Amino acid sequence: MQKKNKSENKKKTTNKASGIGFALWVVAALFILILFILNQNIIANNLKATGFFNKTGLKTPEFVEKAEEPETIQAERKNEVEPIGPVEIDLNSTVEKTTRTASPVKAQNETAKKQQQETIEVAKEKETAPKTEKAKAETRTEKKETVVKKEVSVATQTTKTMKLKLFFMTINSNGTVARKESVREMKKSDSPLVDAIHAVIAGPNATEEKAGCRTLVSNGTKLIGASVKNGIATLNFSGEFEFNEYGIEGLRGQLQQLVYTATAFPTVEGVQFLVDGEKKEYLGQEGVWIGTPLGRNSF
């Protein structure tokens, strides 16, 4: 009887220990699950940045593809160039070229000086012995080298480039639309913001198209003017900007593309949209709000 009681007590102790162990495993699993939920975006961004699933040959989960970088990281990765000055730019106007002409009196003085100089040079040539062919050849070589150096210098100046962040849209396998960043090297100019907006309107290049990029900006849209003041970029578009063939999703997509592209510049925090120079509260018949400046947190 005593042996039987001991056996039952031992069995109860074993079951109790197993129950406690199982409970601890459940608590640990719940703790890990809570940590994952709280840090899901950070974990997804790390997996996306390191290309973990691509390296292992596995399919990238949807939540990793859609993972957005934290605002602190996005702020660190803004464009290195300033957008433009706080002056409205009329893109339809032509650049005025000024031609300076000398006065008749000044022209006569210059002609007299030139003739006098030529007379002095002729006199010097008569007094000095003619240069040898070798000396002439050396002079010609030096002149050629000087011309080549100047050409190289000019070419270097005209081929300066800048890297700008452009934002397009992609359509995922499940039919959802997502934003996609592209860094494009472009010719350096005095108005990088205008260049970036033009590039977004024109759409992705061949390399960006292969990566699945596309633009949702309405066909025929033109940028009429752009300015930046107190952290707000004012973009003035033609009337085509109001009508999008993809409906309300297309309107939201084009706004998101332009806002993210503009706010990629360090001094731009939001975008105020104008249509044909007028400030409107809603865009299109569907009524997407544009009455106040839009920022990245608007989407």
C-alpha cells in the first residue's frame, strides 16, 4: 500500500513538473510573439535591407516587401542638394540672352590700338632673326596641349552630375499598389526639384521599368512653376493634373509620388499643390484633399 502511494505521488510530481515546463514554454512563446509584433517593422526592414530571402532562395513575404523605413532613416537618406530658391519659376518662358555691343567711339579706339600694335610687331620681326623650324614645332605643340587641356576642363565642368531620389509605384502580385524609391543620376542644375518632378512625370527609365516601376501621374500633366519657402514646396501643374485614368487610386498615387520626391530634399517638409495657378481644396471628381500642404504622413 505504501509503495502504491509513493508511486502515485511520484507520478503526480512528474505531471506537475511537466505542466510547469509547458506553461513556461507557452509564456516564452507569447513573449517572443509580443516582441515580434512590437518590432515587426524593424525586423521586416532588416530582412528587406539584407536581402535575406533572396540570398536563401526563398520567396519574400508580402509584409517584408511592403515594409516602410522609419522616418528617422528616411530623413538620413534625403538628397544632398538643395531644391531651388524661393522664387517662382515660369517653365514656359524663354531665357533672355543679352548681347553687348561696343560704342562706335570705343570701336575706333580699339582699331587704332590694334593697328599700332601690328606696326610694332612688324618692326620687331625685322629686328629679330626668324625662329627655327624646331622652335616653331615646339610652339605649335605647346598650343595644342593648351587647347586639349582647356577642352578637358570644359568637358569636366559640363558633365557634373547629381543623384536624386525619385518615387514611382509598383503593382504587386496580389494586385496591390506600393511606392518604390529609385535613385537616378542626373545632370547637375540650379533647380534639382524641377528636374526631379519632370522625371517623375515622364516616368521610369528602362532600368527602373525592369524593376517594376511605373508612374501614375496623369497623362499630359505639365509643371508650370515651382518654389520653396519655409519648408513648403509649391508645385503648380496644368489642368490635366486633375483627371487620372486610374480614378481615385491613381490620384492618390500621383500625389504620393510627387510628395515623396519633393520631400526627399532636406529643406522640404510638405507640398502645396496648385492647378493652373489656383489653390483648390479637392483634386478631381472623387475629391482627394489638396487644400493644405501634404507631407509623407498624409498617406
